[in-house]
Amino acid sequence: MIGNVDVRALLSLQKLEYLRLNTGIDHIEALLDLPRLKEVRVLDNGTYDEVTTTGTPARRTFDALKDRGVRVWVHWASATERTPPAFE
């Protein structure tokens, strides 16, 4: 199983347009440095809480991406708890 992904490791991929992550994310703000990004989809329990809470760095990052026209989808995942709605 893969641990957290450090988004800074993707910065050399300046033509990256679509990103789907099914794990934790470190340095999520680095997504803003991917100029051609068109869509980011995240399926993870930790990121969901960060993104749905106003004022957190993750929420500010995803709001900035959305303002830039990037499609954003974050969904919470758990094997034992009820799934809340996706953040879009």
C-alpha cells in the first residue's frame, strides 16, 4: 500500500492535466504550481475533512483551483462509516 503522496514530486510534470489520488496527500498546495491541471479527483478520508472545513490550507487550495477552472472532486472513504457527500 502506498502512503501519502507528496505533490511536490509531481511538479516536474508541467503538462499534467488530470490527477486522481486514492491516498493521503502531503503539500497539497503544490497543486497550484501545475499550470495545465484540468481536473483533480481525490478519494481519501483525511483530505475530505480538510477540504470541507472553511479556512484550512487544503480548502483554500481547492477553492483556488476551482477559481482557475480546474474541476475538483474529493470524496471521503471508509469501510465502516456512512459516506458523506462528495465535495465538488
